[in-house]
Amino acid sequence: MIPSTKSHVDKILAQQYDGDVEAGKDALPKAALPDTHETDDVTIGKGDILQLESTDPILNEKMHLVNNAIDEIGFTRYQWKLFVLNGFGYAVDSLILLIQSIIAGQAALEFHPSYQYGLTIAAYVGMLTGAIFWGMSADIIGRKFAFNVSLMICSIFAIVAGAAPNWIVLGLFVCLSSFGGGGNLVLDTAVFLEFLPSKRQWMLTLMAAWWGIGQLVAGFLAWGFLPNYSCDDPSLVPDAAPCTYDNNKGWRYVWFASGALVFVMSILRITIIRLKETPKFLIGEGKDAECVEILQDIAAKYNRPCSLTVEKLAACGTANRVTQNEGKSKWSPSHVTVHLKGLFSTRRIGISTSLIWLSWTLIGLAYPLYNVFLPTYLDSRGAEFGETSQYIKWRNYTLVNFSGIWGPVLAGWMCQLPLLGRKYTMVVGALVTCVFFFAYTQVRTQVQNVAFTCVVNFCLNIYYGTLYAYTPEVLPSAHRGTGNGLAVSANRVMGILSAVIATVADTSTPVPIYICAALYVVMAAVAAIFPFEPYGKRSS
């Protein structure tokens, strides 16, 4: 590693600000300035999260210069557009997952499947493969392609799913639609983060509010179509007529409407932002000139300063990973493997990666299982909800999803507090969720059920929203897509497992409920020992 003593830092600032070191220091955010004590053996700048972890000091120095340039430009309308358009991806991820669970019951009345959890597994398989494919492709061929294409694929198959003639074909289209949407959680955070000034990195946590908006839209679609265009369930209405295509079109309308909405979102992504590749990806690929051009274009468009030049980047040298990959195919095994190895390039980065993946695995198992076991458990303990109205059912569902929007909003404020930061915001979110999960087991009435569900959804999204943001913040930029994709994939695997467990387990026992709630204590403990805290620092 390159020791970054005061003289080394002054040299970098002198290069950037034409010899005026003090002007360079004044232009940088306070968190970005390195400690200037001569005895401090740090790399490029104290403000960068992975400053002490780089195995490629030249790449690290270039990333630091790019961070300086992004901070110098500041927050513009370009980032606001990214916040909204990337938020669409968050919304679509939750929308597709919820839509399949919402319509599964009505579709099953029409198709009489032999395996009732088939759509859940199909959705999670699609999300799993999508997260892996789009995550790795983001590191190999860039963020731009996946950003522009993934939502379009999702929308096409969502619309087609509404015309499915049987259960198997419906499952296939659900899977393909989920494949398109499955990479969005990976791409949206990476793209937004890599254009975001350090003082606004908290907005990455806030962006998870779009997840709740997607849930809310799913609730509105269900509320609008299912009560009026669905056949009756014979188990609830003994003299109900058989479910057919003609009297059970509500679930199809839900798919048509959601697919059309996602299609509009995909068009807006292409036409409004016309995304260029992210600067940090280009630096990792050795494309310094393209990186500088993009940042200079943004600065010129919004009348902001940007002192980064190709010469300043060239003066740093050529990054090791660029030299090692010269002449190799992007899809060669060695090129793909380097992204996996990069997630464990140092001991602390390896520990961080492992704990992040563990957290995604735990939340992926705990939350779906809780939803699977809770209704039967409450029923076995004498809960009397007594509500058979489809209208009231989907109204309550919409209220619950509305409450989920505000968890990330609170988390965005909490993660800016010095005493909490990202790590302890997750700790608080997980522990409070655990408390309400345990309390939920005492619910006995419909009003209690709705109230506690709203509170749990709110508290859970404090943890979930922060984890979504924390994951890309602490991953190395060159391997961010791969690491984030595999984290989300672990979550999807647990979703598949929860559907299998629900098929074979005894859902009337209280044990799984308490196990699921206890998992949140484990999540809190894991968050507390994360080796990196992004508060006051810049993503690398």
C-alpha cells in the first residue's frame, strides 16, 4: 500500500488545484480530508471507507480523485432523476413479489394446481437467477445495459402472465418477469451510489421507501380489481359457482395493470435520464477519459465546478486489475473469478462480505416464514378476525403496505446520527421488530391484527432499508455488482426454502414463530459487529 502522509496528500491536492493546496482542502468536504499527522499510516484519504483495505493502491488513488470530483460537483437534478428512476426498480421488485402472492389464491381456484406454492417458488427462482445474472453482468459489461433492459424484460412477461392458460405457464411467466426485475435491487443502489456526493449518501437508505411504494401499488391494484372481478372461494361460500376464465378475471387484470405500469417505468428510464456508464465502473475498467468526460458533462450541464482531468488520473499510473485483464475476454473464467476474489481481497473485506451475506440470508428466511406460520398459529390460539369481505381485506392490505413506506424515511434520518450511523440503525430496527414480532403472537382481534401488522412492517423496513443501502456502500466498487447480487441471491434462496418448509411443516406450533423472531436478535448482533461504518465516509 502507498503511505498517505501529509506530504503525499498535499501532492495530490496540489495536482488537483494547480498548486494551491489550501484551496484544495477548502473545496473538499470535511469527512474527505485525511488525517494530516505524520505518524498516521493511511492510504489515500481518511474519508474513503476502504482506504486501508486496498490491494490496488493505484485504483484506490483514482477512486479517491473521482470521489473528490463528485463531491466538488455536488448534488444536482441529475441525482434527483436517478433517485426517482432507480427507485422504480425498488418498487418493481416488491410489486412483482407481492402480485404473485396476491393473485395465487384466485388463480389456484381456476387452475386447481397440485402444488399451491408453485408461484412463490417460481418468483423466487426468477429473482435468484436475475440477481446473479444482472449483478455479475454489472461488473463485467457495466451498469448501463442492465439499467436500461431489466425493467423492460420484467414488464413484457408481467403483461403476458395475465393471459396464462394454466398454472404451469403462469409460473413460467412469473419466473421470467421476476428474472427481469430481480437484478434491480443490485443495479439501482450501485448506480445511484456511484453518482452520489458523500454528504448525500444517506439518501441510499431513503431510497428503500420506494420498496414500500411498490407494495402500496400492489395493494391498490388488488383492492381495485379482486373484489369486483373474482369468483367466490367454495370453502368460504358453499354455493359458489365454479371458477372459470369468464368469472375470475380480476387476477389477470392485476397482472395486465402492473405489467403496463412497469413498461411505462422502463420507457421513462430510457427517455428521461439516458444513463451514461458510472464513473467508478469506467475507472475500474481503465477508461479514464470516458470517466472524466461524463463528470465534466454533468458539471457543465448544471454549471458546477469539476477540476478532474485525464492528466491527473494518468499521473496515478495504471491499476493492477486493468493490466492483469488486458487481452482477456470479459466472460473468461479468470475475469469472472477476479470479482469473487475481490470480495475477499483482505481479511476485513472478507469478514464484511461474509457478514453481509449472512444478514441477507437471515432476513430472507425469517420474514417469509413468519408470514407463513403466523396466520395458522393465531387461528389455533383462538384469534377471531371474522372478516370475509374482499373489500375490507384488501383495504387493510393497502394500509399495511402504506405503513412500510415510512420505515426507510425514519432510517434515513437515523443513519445520519453520529451515535447510530448505519450499523446501529440496523441494530435498533432489528430489535424493535423482534419485540413487536413476539407481541404479535398475542393478537386476537381484527383491529389488533391490522395495527400490529402495520407496526411490524414499519419497523422491519428500518432494518431492511438500511441493509439495502449499507451493502453497496461497503463493497469495493469494482466488485459491487457481484457482491450485491450474491447477497440478494442468498435472500432469494431462503424465500424458496420458506415455501418448501410451509408445505411440509406443522404450521400450528408456536416454535417456528419464536425462532423467526429470535433471528432478528441474531441480525442485530451481526450488524453490531460489521467491520465498517459508512457514516461520515465515502464509498470506495
